[in-house]
Amino acid sequence: MKIRFQADADFNEDILFGVIRAEPGVDFQTAAIIGLRGLRVPDDRVLQLAAGEGRVLVSHDWETMPYHFAEFVASLTSPGLLIVPQHLGVRVAIEQLLMIWGASEAEEYVDRIVRLPF
């Protein structure tokens, strides 16, 4: 099954919309759609929302999200977490996410954290 992405509340929308513009078939949901935009939602809740929709969470948060992810997967299953560093260029981030979407299946990311770039 193809990966479905969920953007974290602070995720750079230039990257999100760049991915969709480059490949309209990518299912990449914005934070606003699930009520996250502009809110300070705890990481565990964000992980829960993404998991409830079967979506790999895409975030810039390398400081706290991995810790909360580890706690989450200790008792629940997650579709996965992709960390895109803030300093990674928009074009590189778009290319990396498109590569992940095009070359892998959702099952490969279950309960895994992947930090870009490869």
C-alpha cells in the first residue's frame, strides 16, 4: 500500500505543497485538515491522530518527537515518523519525500523513525 503522509503543525507547507505539485497522486494531508494548525498540540496527541488515520507523520521536530514516538510505539502501532531537519533545503526535502513515496510501501515504515536525508 502507498504511503499516506500527515504534516505536523509546524511542518513547512512549501515542502508539503511542493510534493503535491510535483506528484498530485501523493496523499499528503495538511495539519489544518485535522485541526492542528496554529495549535500547541502535545506530540503524543499528534502521533495518535496520524496513527488513527493510518498516516506517516512528517515533522521537523527532532528534539522531542522521537522520545514521544518511542513511548507511543511501546504500547501502540504507528504508521511511522519521518523527520525532515529544518535546515534541509526545500527542494531536497521534496525530492526525498517523493523518493520515499515512489520507492517504498507504507508497511516499511510501521513503528520506525526515519530522519532525512538518506
